[in-house]
Amino acid sequence: DLELHLQRCQQLSVTVLTDHQHLSNTELKAITNSAAPQQYRIRAKLRTYKPQKLHQSVKLHCSKCNSLKEVPDGDDFDFILRGSASAAPNPELHNTSWYESVTWTTQDQKQREIAIHFVKHDEMLQYPEDTLIMIEGGTLKEIWKLSKRFKCIIPVRSREDDLELLDLSAPFLLQGNVKYYGCKQCSTPKPMKNLSSLAAEQQQSWEPTEIAQVLGIELLQYVFIMKFTLVDETGALNAYIFDH
């Protein structure tokens, strides 16, 4: 488990300074034989670094359970969307007091039924750049097109008495080209009607943290992780970067 490995390494490692000229250089062998935490200045060569491709350094981190997850790719998201599209939108959940609904059937071979629910403010629709929409039955390509016009998009599906989020393997929210994910272990998803409290606020901002909170989602943060192996004549030292 990468997270446990990182925690173990953090407990055993020392702080390595790249500046502070008043400190003399310390050999790596002396550092690895010292008790942490301490500060040293080193002079070493970079032998290896991981991962080799920069995009692989980006992970999803849960600050609550401290877990690390790979960022899902577009194929995973598309698969979940297509699975949810097999169930037709429930017309009884359309056009409530806090959102307005539009439905249509696609002209492709499968003739999918799509529903978009436009969240209102003061019982009025807003400009697209200020609007949160919930979509049922859309494909990944269709959602990306909508994300260029609307401020926020939440993929949903119908249940008997309310709309609900998809599997948390998919992003629960999209803003522009940024996808927001929730922790499967720490989240307790709530019905979409909980969004109505945000829709009623006088100053509507649609902040991802606020949306996550009212929907019972523990928001995952994108983090950057790399491992460097440094060497000198006396030994080797692993150095880790972990930052938001």
C-alpha cells in the first residue's frame, strides 16, 4: 500500500535542505544512521526518480482516512455513464420548485433518453455561466460539451423519490475541465434535494467544498507525489515529495 509505505518513510526520514549555506555538507551514510527528525545539507547525485511520467505523479488524497487513489481515466467515467444511461429518467422527478427539467431522445441507434435539470435561483433560471445543471443519460462527450457552457455539472440518475449521484468511482462534480471526486470509504452520499439549500442562498457561488458538504461527500484533493533516490560516495537516500 503506497500510503502506508509513504507514512513509514516519513517516520524514518530526515529533512533535507537545499539551501542554508551555514550548514556543512553531511554524508548520506551519516544521515541514514541518524535518528529523525534532524536537518542536514547534502551534496549528492540523482540516481533515479519515480514515476517516470509526470502525469503519473498526480494522485487523489483523502485527508480524513489518509488514503491515496489513482486518478480514474476517461474510459472509466464513460463506462459508468453508459451504465447509468440504461435506466430512463423518471418524469415524476422533473420540474420541482428548485430546478427546471428538459428531456429529449437522441437520434442515434440506441435512442437514449437524456434529461437536464437546471437549478434555479429565486425561482428563476440564471445565465449558463452561473448555472449548475444535473444530467441523466449523457455520454462523456456530451458532458464535456456542456461543461464549456455551464458553470457546474453533476451527473445523476433517477430513483423512486429523488435524483442521486452515480458511483463515486466517477466524478460527482465537473467545473470546466476539472473533475472533483469523493472518497468511497468516507462519503455518505445524500439525495440531490439537499442542493436546494445552496440554491436558495442569496449569493450563489457553487463552491465544490460546499457542494460536497451538503451532498455528504468527503472531497478528494489532487496531490503531487514523487520519489527521488540520491547517492554520494557513502550511500543512498530516498527523498519524497508530497504536496497539494
